Amino acid sequence: MFSNRILIVDRIFMRTMATMPVDMPKKSYELVIVGGGAGGLAIASRFVRYFRAMKRPSNSIAVIEPRNTHFYQPYWTLVGAGLKDLSASGRPMAQVMPNGVDWIKETCSGIDPKSNNVMLTGATGTVNYRYLVLAAGIHIDWDKIEGLLPALEEPNNGVCSNYSDSFVTKTWKTLQQFQGGNAIFTFPNTPIKCAGAPQKIMYLTDAYLRQKGVRDQTKIAYFTSLPIIFAAKHYAKSLMELCRQRDLNVTVRHNLVRVDMKKRLAYFENLDRPDDPLLKVKYDMLHAVPPMSAPKFLKSLANNTSNGYVAVDPKTLQHVEHENIFALGDCSSLPTSKTAAAIASQNSILAKNLLQFIQYKDSDHVDGIKINFKSNYDGYTSCPIVTGNNRCIMAEFDYQLQPLETFPFNQSKERRMMFYVKKYMLPFVYWNGMLKGYWSGPSIFRKLIHFGFK
């Protein structure tokens, strides 16, 4: 009943007009946004309104995005566990692209910050910008684990991953076919989007196997490259206790490097002792999370410390060298978890700072004087860690990995209410608030809810 009400309200808010790709993009735009994911669409929606108020010419914003479908990827954990259909996680890109922008349906191949040009692989060639926002996401390196991609493409062999719309439904099929044995879950030795997802599916697998009656015939193991199960210690303590209670074996500092689907063996390197022989682990089910990296076309905007990601100031989100470039989300060097919740806060900060910068440039400013931005990002991010079919730990923290919780109770404990927030409320806010540039994260609600509480 509750989910049906959410769906009805969601449909009322859905966009009724579609924005189609332009056939003949202009050669130059006031604002170019690379990426039609959560961050890119949120920024585009905000600046359509800003530019209209500033009486900028119509369609002075371009969004570069080659995909036909926009996915709400946090749903994929639930899809892999059979709690949601894949179709519920996606909508046509034309439906979520804001009216008032030029959608350039091509792939970006490079950025030339000196000439203010974005290079494209299609017929458009190049697009010039006055201001540039990068929201290009992260690249998934499926081929960095030997044998993983062929194993994922082969049906009915126990190897699965929730990190692609092409493979996530295989996770649910694998769970349905599983009759006991070794179930292995991995976390790679790179930054990844949604760092809690690799263990969420482990908890949901545990719950499903208990319902199925084969949990006592199963050994579940979690291999992570990290030295701890979760970066924020406030939540790591609760998660380790949960693993102990449910007999979920955690092995730290081990990284999956090879999959042998014929022998059903997973090979792990010991990151603390790299000279040791690879650890061979027999699996009947293997949920593998691939390594990830910055998109290669962004290398011109990286520096020596950003590891290929767009080098931005962690507070202002402005590029450290090129003042007319900003970035947010997974493609940026921001030292926080790569989640949709982080982008919710980042898009608001970026929009305010970019708008302030544009207004500064429009005025009679003095070149060489560094602008003093009014908005700063504190690193807020959130990770709803689903720990069962109706339980969730709502992790919220800042740059220092200290709790930054919205509700006036200890969110490191499993709660049914947090599960419903994850399953119903967050998707509704995403589609109807965040993508339309109306959601800036829960900071205002946090202040209101905590008023009068310590």
C-alpha cells in the first residue's frame, strides 16, 4: 500500500515533455555540462532556471550524454536481491533531461582547457564553452580482473555483479539457483561508486538463504582490499558485530585478481604481503566488484595528486588551475565516498559557487583577484547499508569520516524505518527533487530535527 502511494505521487511529478537530442549542436555554449548522470542533470536543471532569471539566451546550456537511459543505480542492490525489478531503476534520458538545454548525444573524447574546447567522437567535432561542469562519472575496468568478464557473460556459472544493468539480473538468478556451498563477495583495490554496495548484497544473500533454508549449508566470505570493513569507524564497529552474529567471514587487505570459471576458483593477492602466492578460494557463488578509475578523457584536468580524476578544490569544487571549470561526483578528486547522496550536497554547493563566479565575471571585476566563495562543501555523504530484507543502517559522515547524522538517534543500528527510507523515499526524492535541481541533501532537515537534541 505504501509503495503504491509513492508510485502514484511519483507519476504526478514525472515530466510530461521530452527533451530530444539536437541534430545540429551549436559550436559554442555559455555552459557545457559533460555527463547526464545525477550530478549533470541536477546542475543543468538549476542553471536553466538561473539563466532564465538572468535573461541569458535560451538553450545556452549543452549537456553531453551518449546514453539513452538514465538509471537510479542505488536500486541495483535491491534488483540483485530480487526485491525490485530492473525496469524500476531506469527512465528514458529524454524524459529526465531538463527542458531548455541542448542535449548533445555524443561521447566526449577530450578536454582542452586552454582553448575552452570539448572534443567529441561524433560529427559535432568540438564544442566551445565559457564555463564547464564535469559530471562524467567513473569508468568500470571489467578487464582488470583476469577472467571476470567472460565469467559474467556466461550464464549459470555462479559469477555475478550488481555493478551493471547488463549483469545485475544475473545476481538474482544466481541466488535462486544456489543450493549451498561457498558464497564469496569482494571489494576491489580502487575507489568505487557506492562503497557499501559490495557488502549490502552479502547481507541480502544471507537473508535470502535463511528464508530458502540453505544458509546452514553455506559459508559466506567477504574479501576486501581495505584494512577495515567500512571506512567510517562509527559504522564499521556495528557492521563487524553484525558479521560476527551472522557468521559472515571478513578477510581484509585481499584483492581479487583472477577468476577461473571452469575450476570455480577465485584468486586473491595479499596487499600487505605482495610476494606471497595468490590465495585460491573455491566458490559456488561469486559476487565480484570490478576495479574502477577516472575516465581517460579527463587526464588533461588531473594533476599529480588526483590519480586521474578532475583536480578540484575540496571545498569549492572549482578546478585548482582553470577557474572556469568545476566538477562533482565520481569523476572529481573530492576525497569522499562516491555516492548519489554526496552528489546531492555537491550539486547545490557547485551551483551556488558557479553562479557567484559567473556573476563576478559579468561585473566589472579586477583580473587576478581570487574570488571568495560563500559556499563550502564539508564532504557530506551517505550510504544506506541494507542489512536484510527489511533492515538498514543509515551511514552519514563527512570528510573526517565523523558521523553527520540526520535523525536524533544512533544510526549505526539496524532499523526498519531506515530500510523504507532507502527503498521508497530516497528514489522519490531522486527522481522528483534531485534531478530537477531542487534537492540539496538533508542538511536543513538535520538542523530542524536536531533542534533541542544533543
